[in-house]
Amino acid sequence: MKRNLLSFFAMMLLLSSALMAQIPQGYYDSATGLSGDALKSALNNIIKGHTEYPYSSTSTDVWDILKGADRDPNNPDNVLCIYSKFSVNAAAEYNNADGWNKEHVWAKSRGDFGTTKGPGTDLHHIRAADVSTNSARNNRNFDEAPTPYVDKGGTNNGATPAYTSDVDWIWEPPADVKGDIARMLMYMTVRYEGFDGEPDLELQEAYLDNVSKEPTQARLSTLIQWHLNDPVDDEERRRNNVVYSYQHNRNPFIDHPEFVCEIFDCGGTQPTNSAPVFTSSVVVDATENVAYSYNITATDVDNDNLSFSASSLPSWLSLTDNGNGSAVLSGTPLAAHVGVNSVGLSVSDGQVSAVQNFQITVVGENVSAGAGDLFFSEYIEGSSNNKALEVANFTGSTVDLSAYTIKKQTNGAGLWSGGLVLSGTLANQDVFVAANSSAVAEITSQADYTGGVGEMTFNGNDALGLFKNGVLIDIIGNFDGGSAYFAQDQTMRRKSNIQSPNVTYSVSEWDVLAKDTFTGLGSHVFDGGGEVPDVEAPSTPENLTSSNITENGFDISWSASTDNIAVTNYEVYLNNVLIANQTSQAYSFSSLNAGTTYTVKVIAKDEAGNSSTSASINVQTIAPDTQAPTSPGNLVSSNITENSFDISWSASADNVAVTAYEVYLNDVLVNTQLSQSYSFSSLNAGTTYAVKVIAKDEAGNSSAAANINVQTIAPDSQAPTVPANLAVANVSQTGFDVSWSASTDNVAVTAYEVYLDNILVETQASTNYGFTSLSASTTYIVKVMAKDEAGNTSAATQLSVTTKSAPSSKVLIASDFESGWDNWIDGGSDVSLYSGIRSYQGSYSVNLQDNSGTASAMTSATFDITAYNQIDIEFYYYSYSMETNEDFFVKYFDGSSWQTVASFVSGVDFDNNNYYVATLSFDASLYNFAANAKFRFQCDASSNSDDIYIDLVTITASNNATKSNLVHNVSSVYVKSGLELDENIENEVNIYPNPASEYFDLSLSLEQEVDLTIYIYDLNGRLVSSTKELNCVGDYTKRMNVSGLESGMYLVVVKGDDINFSKRLVVK
């Protein structure tokens, strides 16, 4: 317990101060002269904002205040429970469900406010109630009910002045607090109007089911009648003052009862019919072959005529209705009827009924004499801790066990032990089992007491005595009998003909059974009348709830019932019709009617046929959904074109849920969807379409249609205006930029087409374009036209642009390697600078061998050749030991990658031990002329003994290529045999000066007279000059005029009898 109960004097002081609390002067002035909603609003302003207390706390809380507000006037230390009228110790706050609890008269689930401050702790509607009755009331609706409520839980139990129903979810409080209940609920509707996050509580006529959390309570008309029939009394006024002393607000309907009919309509309220009430006490015992009779009486406050009927009646009983508010239940049971017989009676006034369900226990005729007192009926002294004693009651009535004690004498000597005091009550024809707590489950499951006390640790030589009020009345074994065993390792059962206890132990009264025999424990056969019948009914199935409610079905479930032996099955009823008989604790109903309230009842049964009281619940199936969704809102169109448009809309609302939208075009369904937008396509231009959207719910209800007409855009046949102000800028040798002013269109310009010499080069949205990779000194025609989305094209605007002239030519490389690498880069181990006879001119050349990639290559420096459109390359080479089909390459780097521009193959383009001159050219139409261009010679042989010797390399960039005559020429021309044939030829032929500008002298030594022809070729293979010299012999020199040649590289070829050689010439 969290704190001590307030002392009696402190409580009385608190109560006396509360009694002195009167209505403050002017408290209700603002409500004077008002009625209806205006009065309700005024009262809300008066009583809202009250002082709130916690539901449970170590400081002052709801528990504390209720002890004063609901104190029992006849016992100030107790509280008086509102429904049961039980007076319960105020200190027993809940007390493990055996004390009292805080009853929310406005059920806290109706509005789902729980126990939070505000409605959850408002003392004007919270009352003291014993725990089990509080639970039974649950959240039932308030109305007149037919069945008296009998409390069967806890220490405080028995008949109560409250009523309930097995059919409807209703509760009727005692008559003297009906008006109190009504005024509490009316207070709640005025105090809690939905402001500041509080619930908006209202009273209504329709019942709510047990799972509803709606902030309503029923039944209004009944509550008004209760208010009229049960006026405010002094006790109610006292309680109002007590609560006011804490909360500082009052219940206006207690201070001014007239406010009820000024806010609620009392004019049409008629007194309701009261249910009749059974006033007779049932007769529950009968004997075989002995006449049974029960005189039944009932009363009705409305003085209606009453009639009696039976819903459940054993075959040996008959019901006689006397017609004057009384009846007789009579009959004679036979041997077959021994046991428990269930009876169900009903009394009706023609409108409402009350029921009385009970059980009659029939005993055999040879049992009726009864035993003289309780006695030991079974003794178990088995393996280990398997120890148990059974005490039987066949006295003919229930016995209070507190007068009885079991004692033990250890080893047949000494005094009796202090004893095991029994507790509780023992019904007639029932047994009490005490067992060692460490015994096997077969024993402990039958035990009413388990423990390890000395009396439960006996052996076969320990005498055991049953004492009543300290006097021995029955014994097993002999007191002071010594240590000899009389009942070791065996089970003993009292014979059925033993009808009384015996203070002298006699083996003849007992049947001796084998060790660890437990089968008869828990029952006893007396006087041959058969085994004691099971008359104890199972407990009521608890927590009966419904779930998964649909239009046509629902599920129910409940907690397991308990029984003194075992629950064998549950009977499930629907509207009092047995639907199922099962062992499980759940059932599913189907094929029901929509919108219908069904009464479900579950009864637990045991093997003897005993039936529990029923657990009942009302369940209403979901009503058929006939409410259509709202019409889709804000239906609009967007993105309209000639052939398409989009629509969108706001979501519809539905009482259940919107499941789909139907989209129509010209009354034809085109789509069913859940999203709130749709795109139409493939439509006709310039056409008006009727669009309709309808919302649907799962029940198939359709909303009113949302409509809109949408016209697609008409075909566009108007061309854009001509692009104006076409201008050129940034003219270079290889490109230029153009720009123009934007065109206009009746819809929109979507693109511009840009042409070069009547060839479309670009379609774009911007109004400028840059041309690149053009030829120098070339005139181009540029044309621009505007287009719209419909494909309409404007007239063209055009201009001519001539690119700038490029420099004629430039020698990039002229390398003879006589002074080193001449800016070439040594690739690696398979490249070297060679000095010897395999050099074509002078002493040095570059030796390439093997196939080691760049390690077998020589690479030039970087050059910017973007101003040129042609490259001419000449070089001399000598081949040594190159195998057939082995080759070497000339490569070009175009700014991003290496390209092979020529390859020379052994056996095809050259033979070993000969000198050759190679020329090749390529232009900008084939390769990108980059700002970081490079050149490379690379060998692709098979070993280091396969060699190519490169000499006299000349690379020239020029603008000789034209748009109409782009070239890519490669040639390899034999010059002379290797030095293996003419070791001195290299020294006998000379061109000087080389490079030349005006002329050069060709000098050679001739051993005999010969006619010579001297040819000069450009690198394109064109003959640019020739001359014939006759009778040349000895040291011969010929001066050749080259002043008319353009700068560049040329090939001088000399031919005659047995003479055929060439020399490179560079003209500056």
C-alpha cells in the first residue's frame, strides 16, 4: 500500500469542511435566463478550467478524494460502492482485484481519454466501485435491463441491486442512484465541449457496441427519465460540495436540476417499462427417489401480468405457472438423474424478461444420511516426496475448514506436531487434498494445498491425526505406536462403507494399493453410492471480444475458463441458437446479414455437463456501404498540344475508402486507376473533347462526375519569320562563326537549320553556330532557316564567307643525324644512333630493330599543324636481315591517338641490302591536324638482328591539298644497291648546296662515258624538271636551276647505263 489511510478524525474534518462549501454567490449569474445551446455554452464557461488531480500519485490523487466523496455514511472507514452497494475498506485500493476501484461512469473508452487529467480524472463522474462489479459494467450503455447482476468475484460478492442483460450491451444501476448517474453524464456533456484538445462528449439514443470509441454515451431518453424519477438528495449535494472543495467547479445539474430540461428535451420523454424481478431463492439440492419442489415468485414495479417459462429443464422436472406471479417447479429424480442438473427459468411482463439460471445437485438415496464429520479418505506415501492426504466431506452441508488441523507424530513417539491448519470451505460431497509441494504433477494438480511443512513430509511410521477445534476425530496409524512401519511405500484408500471418522486406526477400514497409485486422488466413493459427482461449473469465459468485423461476418475470441477438473468444450451461440461446440477459444462467423446486431454467447462446459454462466457480447456487422464518394474536385487540364493534353484532380472522400477513379473521353471509359492525373495522346488537332472523372469505392458506389471540355490546339500552318541579321565573325583559315536574330512564330520557334554549301550541318535552338575543319582560302555559302513544332519552315537567309589564306608550306623536320638525334626521341633499348656504311648519306642514321613497341621506335617533337592541310614525308632507309613480310611503320599522333599512315613490308616494298627513298603524304580530310602533332618510325621485326636504318628525314607541312583533290600517297623507290656491291658510291655522288634556293650542283665520278638523264620529282610524284646530259665521264658536275620551284622537299633521280640512284633535295 502506498500510504496509510487518512485517520478518522482527519477524514471527518475534511468532510465537515466540504459540507460547509456552498454555491458561491453569483456562481451561475452568467447563465441566468438562458436555455438550449446558449445555456450549455454559458455553463461550460462557468465550470471549465477546474483544478485537476492525478489518477494515482504519492500526493493527493483520485483515490484520496473518493475516500471522502464516496465514504459509507454507516462506516466512515469504508467506501460505499455505487453499483453493488458493498461497503469496502477504504484502504483496500484495488488490493489484487479484491478491493475497490475507480469507476468512470462516463466510460473512459467512449472518447478514448483514458486516465489522463481532464475527463480521465474528473471526480464529478468517477465513483468508488468494487473491482469485479466495475469490470462487469465495462462500457455498457445505461438503460433498463432484465437480469439481476450477481457478483461472483473476490471477498465482496453476491446479489446486487444492479441489472444487466445477456442480449443487449446495457447496464441498469440501483434505483437510488439512477438520477445521480444521469446528472453525472449530463455534467460531462456540458464540461467537455471539444475545446483545448478535450473530447466533445454527447448523449445519444442509439446503443454503442463494446469496441466503439466514439465520444458518446446512451441512452439519453432513459437518462432524462431517471433524472425526473430520482431527484437530487442530500447525499448527492454533499458529494457535489466535497468535489467542489477540491476541483473548484460544481455539477450545475445538482445545484439547478431545472437546467436538465432547459438543455435536453424532456417534453417527449415517457416512463420506460421496468423488467420483472425474481424474488424467490432457488432450491439447489435434491435426493434420488425423493420429491423435489421449488416455489417460484416474482414482482413487477409496473404491476404488469407475469408469465413463467423454462428455457432449460431436466426431463424429471415440470413447471406449473399459477398465473398470479408465482409458479412451481417440481418432480422426483431417479438414479439416472444423480449428479448436476441445469435449469433455466424466465419471467416476462410481455415486454421485457428476467432470467434465473441455476443447477440442482441430485445425490443418491443411500447418501442422504451423511457422515458424522470430515474424515481421511486417502493416504499416499510413495517415492521420494510423493506424499498426500485427502479429507472428505459427506456431512450433507458445506463445512468451514478453519476448525480443522492435520497433525503428525514422528516415528510413533513424542507429541503431536503444531499442525497444518486448513482454510476455506469444503462443499458437501467434495474432498480437500493436501500435498507435498515437491510431489509429482499427478498429485499437485489435484491439491488444494501444497507445501513443505512437517505434516507433508511423513513416512510410513508417522501417525497422522485430523483434529477439529483441537480434538482428534480421525487417525492414520497408532499414536505412540513405535517406529515400526504400518504404511510404508503404499497408497491407502478409505473403504466406501466407512461413513464417519475413527480415533482408533483400523486397517480393515482401508484398501491398500500399490506404491505411487494416484488415480483416485481428488474424489471419493461413499457408502457405495458411486463416485462423488462433479457439481462445480467452469468459470465464465472472460475477455470475450469481437474482431475483423465485415458486412457479412466477424471473429470472436475469449480467454480460457477454469474448472476444478477440466473444461472439455465451449458452446457458441448466435442469437441463442447453438452454432458450434468446440475446444478452441475462437470462432469465425460468416454468411451474416449486413448492418445487423447479433448477440453472441459463449458457455464453458466440463465433462460432468456443468455449464458456466455465459459470456455475452453484442456485435453489429458493418452496414452495407451505400454512400458514394464525393465528386473529384478541381478537375483541370494542362500541357495542351495538337494531339494530347493532361488532366488532374483533387482526391475524393468516402465514408470507407476511395478505391479507383474512372476516366472517360467522350463518354468512353479509357482508364480505371487510383492516381489523380491522366495523360491523353493520339488525339485530333483542333478538336473539343468531353472529359469525365468518376470516383468509385469498394462497394461499387460511384460519385457524381467531374466534367471538363478540352480543345486540342488547331493545326499550325504558319511558318516562322526569316532569321534576320545573319552575320559572320572570327573568320580563320579553318573556320568562322555565324549568328542571327531570333525568328518569331504564331506558336513557337523550335529550331534553326544551318546549311553549308546547301548541306545541312546542324539543327539547333540557339541563334549562333561555329564552323570548323574548313579549308583555307575557300568561299562557302551559309544558309539558315527557322522551324516550328508543326514542321513549318521559314524562307532562308544566307551569306557567303571566304576563309583566310593559309601559309604555303613549312619544313617541320630536316634530319640527317650527323650532329645527333636532331630533336628525335630515342624510344628505348631497340633504337640507337648508328654510324657506318648503312647510313644513306654521311656517317649517321637511326637504327630500328626487333618488335618492342615504342622501344623499337623513334618519335619526333610536337608540332602545331592546325594551319595546314597536307603533310609530306620523305626519308631514306636501308634494310638489313629483315625477314620476308617483316615490316616497319610510319605513324602520326593526331592529338588523341597514334595512327599508322604507312607501312613498308620486306619482300614487297623493299629487299635487304638496298637503299630506298620513301615518300608519303596525307591531308586534313583523313586525319585531324592537331596543335600537338607528332611523328614516329617504328620497327616490327622479330629479333635484334633484323634492322632498318632511317636517314635524311624531311617532313613538310603545306596547304597544297584542296577540297576537290585531297590525296594520300605512299611510295618506296629503289635508290641503289647496298654497299656490299659499290662501297664508294656514297662518296662519288653529291648535291651542293642542299638545301638550295637558286641552284644546286650535282657532282659525281664516272669511270666511263655515259649519257645521263636528271629528273626532279615533288613528293606527290609529279615530275617538275628534267634534263639530259650526253657523254658524261670522269668528275662530272651539272648545275641545276631551282629558282622556279616552291619551297619543299624534292627527289633528284639520276639514270643512265648501269646508273640508277636518287638524292633528296630541299628547296628553301
